[in-house]
Amino acid sequence: MPETRTDSVPSATGLSEDIEVLWQAWKAMELPEGYRAEIIETAIEVSPAGRYAQAETINLLRDELVMFLRGGDFVVRNDGNVIHGGQVWIPDLYVGPKDRERYLTDDGLGVTAAAVRLVVEVVSPGQRNQDRDRVKKRREYARAEIPVYVIIDDYDGEGTVTVLTEPQPEKADWVGVHRVPYGTEVAIPEGPAKGFTIGEAITGARRG
């Protein structure tokens, strides 16, 4: 059975006035096709869909994770809302329980961060996008105590994969930081995807 955490399912109630305003504004937004809106560190951020190479990496990784998790209690998802304390994130991929009903927020807009065992972001070009995945979401996912955060970053030197573990919510940072260059395999060290390897078969899609 999937491991569980005791986080309460968030809703708009009980939020600070500032976060409540952001929450209501986010829910009311109507975006052009191909755009998404997140609430990250108490600010609404709107971003376009990634380029083809980014989408290809996400699809390759998703296909491999589907096979790796097949027959178990956990599945891989993408383009879904992950909600925590009035913040809303849309990871490129995340791994959570197959039975998601118990983790849906009260309003049904997404799943609570308590459902997420692994989250993946594939960095997009542009300094703002890079800062969002490398800095802001690194802090946010640690605050939410998501056990593993993977960053696939084509814009860090010749490309790197970073696996972050052991979140410290009070410091908004991580104890375990394993960063390798493209061409070096790195394995997920814990959780339902433990032993899953990210290597050139996946990161190679970012070249060319």
C-alpha cells in the first residue's frame, strides 16, 4: 500500500488575506492555449508551454517511469495541479499514489503535496524560467516536504541532472544534493521510483 502522510487537504479557507486574494485571482484566470499559471512563493507566475526538446525529454521520462512503476501502487502524472498552503505548482512530472481520490483538495482543483513522492522539472530557456526551477521551486518543494526533486537542466554548463533528497522545510532547502553532468547515470535513491536511472537515453533528447 502507498505510504501516507498526515498533511491536511488544503482549501481556500484558513489562508492569510494576501494568499486568499492570490488564490481567488488564480482560480479566475483565463489563459490562452499553451499557457499555465502557478502560485509560487506568493506570486502568480504565467509561463508558456516548453519547446519541443523539453517536451520530448518529459515524454521519454514519463514513458520510462510508467514502465518502471507498472503493477505497483504509484503512477506518474504530468500537467496536474499540486497544492500546498495556498501555493499551486504544475510540475513537468510527479509520482503519486494510484488512488488519488483521498489526496484531492476539497475543491477538486488538484492534489495535495502530501500525495507527491517525486517531482521532476525540465528547465526551460530564459533566466526567469531557470530561476523558477533552480531556486524558487527548489525552496517550495522543500517547504512542502516532497521527498525527491529532480532537475534536468540543459542550461547548466553542458547539461546536468540534479537529484535533491531529504528536504528541510524550515530551511527551504535539501540535505542530499547529487548533481551529475549529462552522460553520467544517476539513480533515484528512495521512494516508489527507487532505482530508476536517468541517463543519456533521456537527457540526450535535449541535444540537437
